[in-house]
Amino acid sequence: MPTQFNRLAVILHWFSAVLVMLLLFAGSQMLAPLDNSDPMKIGALQGHATLGVLAGLLTLIRIINIRMRGKPAEISPEGSLMARASSIGHKALYLLILAVAGSGMAMAAAVDLPAVIAGQAMLPESFAHLGARSAHGILTKLLALTILGHIAAALYHQFILKDGLISRMRFKRMD
């Protein structure tokens, strides 16, 4: 059994991590404050939506890669509370990323974002009336909390348990 994740898993993990955190930051700190009448909003929404779809696709590729190529054995004993929490946490991360991407796509469809980008339609005054907007807001907050839990668990393993968990998600040295 391998001691670390395969190269594709490592690349996808770190690329996805940066992308998802960028999307969470951009959505909450850059997009949300922009009024829908601001001309910059359309371009920002287009970029955010494109990267959001990419994050969803990368998550699907990650799931397929792990299913096809496997992953290292759990560091914690099988069946232990930590092993179960790890499994639940990872599944929650994947599910939340896919749900956030899905709710974003539903919101884009509800306002006909392609027509807005093409200049054939206007953004509504607000997205508040959209159920997908409410779901997107709740899901992004849950995702951010789950990411914080994931980071806290990784740091706990690395610095308290000192079990080398983080080394499993590093690039192997090419000697």
C-alpha cells in the first residue's frame, strides 16, 4: 500500500484548495459588495462562474482518481473515531464543493447569465429572491467551516500527533 497520494491526487488537491479558497474570498469580499448595476459585476460573475464550474469538475476528477488509483491507508486505526471523522470530513468537502458549484450554476441559469454576458439581458436588481442564491450562501459558509476543520485536523496530525500526515500530500522528491 502506498504511503502517500499519487501525483495527480496531489496536484488536484493543492490546485483545488487554492481555487476554492480564491472563489470563497472573491464571492464574499469582491462580488457580494458589488451592486448588480455596477458594470464590473458582469465580468466578475463570468469569471467566478467559470472558475466555480472548474472547481466542480476538478472535484469530480479527484473522486474518480481516488476511486481508480486508490489512496494510502488511513493513518488512524480503521474504525477509530479519527478514521471515521476523516472519512466523513472528506466526503463533506467533496459534497459541499459540488453543491456550491451546482447552486452557482442554478443561480446563473435563473438570471440567464449567458444572455447577460452577451448583452441581451440585464441582471436583476438583486439575487435575494432566488432560492439558489440562499442555498449558495448557506453552502459556502458550511464549506468554509469544513475547510477550517480540515486544516485544523491536518495541523493537529502534523504538530500534535506528529504522524507525518501532511507528507502524504506532498510531491515526492525525484532523486
